[in-house]
Amino acid sequence: MNSGIYTAVSGMRAQMDALDILSNNLANLNTAGYKEEKAFFTLLRQEMGSSDFEEINAAIDRQKVMVQSALNPSNGSLVLTNRDLDIALTGDGFLTVETPQGVRYTRNGSLILSSKSELTTAGGFPVLGEGGHSISLGPGKIRINDDGEVFLNDARVDRLKIVNFDNPSALVREGGSLLSSNGGQEKPAEAKVKQGYLEQSNVNPVSAVISMVGILRQFEAIQKSVNLLMNDINQKSIERLGR
């Protein structure tokens, strides 16, 4: 079999995976605090390990194209909501929340009060304070200042636990605007809090559409090369060998 087909087919698969990543970005265009994923391609060389087949290796070495992604942690634009439980982070940092799977992180500041009067995300996960515990609030006026301190009727209750990472692009998306640390260590963040605002997705729809067109064109070009390898070139080779 022509070894070029391996690389070409893996390239088509990688373009499909990149399209899935891009489609997910566009689907979350209006999700508060959403951070887009950037796709990039790597080339993996696969060889037969035995030294007895060195000549064969030279003929059929396979190179596999793979797609990987990284989080784009850049800030999105802010939208005024005038809602006391809407907060936006400016600068680098993430809210810390408790989930059944453990501690997770988010930039989605659309918060609510649970039936237990706990400050939670829209998905119902408790938002943690600086001591690592959930924040309980009774009835009254809620105010959150720039440093993340939470006040109820002007009495300080707690402070939001806002953290950052040395490499935030390595955070892993888990759905529902939640991110896991992927083994990264928390460190204090210098992000500021703006009450009554929400951070919008940092997906640029124009750039995303342009990238989508590029992916489709590359897929089509690779598809044509596969057709050329499997049909035209192989057919001519067989005809000449037959003669």
C-alpha cells in the first residue's frame, strides 16, 4: 500500500477534529465566561521497531497528523447587567467551585442563591470562599467589591476564592463552563471583580468562520490527494506492471 495514504488519511481525520473544536467554540459564542480552544497540529512518526526491516522502513515509514488543543485564557468583553449576583473577573484568574468530582474552576460569574442560601453557579455548584468553604448568605442586600469580598447588609461575610495557574492554557474543559486543573497548582490571582457585569465569550466569530473555511478547503485538498493516490497513481502503476 502506498505509504502516503496513511499520512493523508490521518490529516483528514485531524481536520475533522479541528472542525469539531471550532464548532464547539461557535456553539458557545453566547456562553458567559467561555474560553475558546485553539487547535494545533502535530506530526507523529511511526516506524517498525525491528532493525531487521530497515529497508522496508525506508519505504513504508508512516507519519500521522494529530490535532491537539489549548485553552485561550484571554479576557472577553464585559456586559452590564445591573444584577447583584452577576460578577465578571477582569485580569487573569478563575472562580473556584465545588462539584461532586472535586474542585473546578470557571469564569462564568452568573451566580444564584440555592435553596440553602448558598452562593452557587447557575449549575448549582457552590462557589468557594477564601477558606475553601461554601459561602452562605441570608436575606438582604448583597455587595461584592473589587477584591472579591462578599458583604451582606454591609457586614463582611467572606471573600471569593479566585485563583490562577502558571499555565492556564493547559486547563481542561469539562462542560458547563467548568475547567479542571489537569495537575496544575493553584496560586493567588490578581484579578478584580466587577459586580453587575458578565464577561462574554472570548470567541471571535469572524476569525472562527474564516478558520472554518480554511479547514474545509484543506480537507478538500487532502481528499483529492487521497483520490489521486488510490486511483490514478495506483491504476497507472498496475497497468505498467501488467505490461
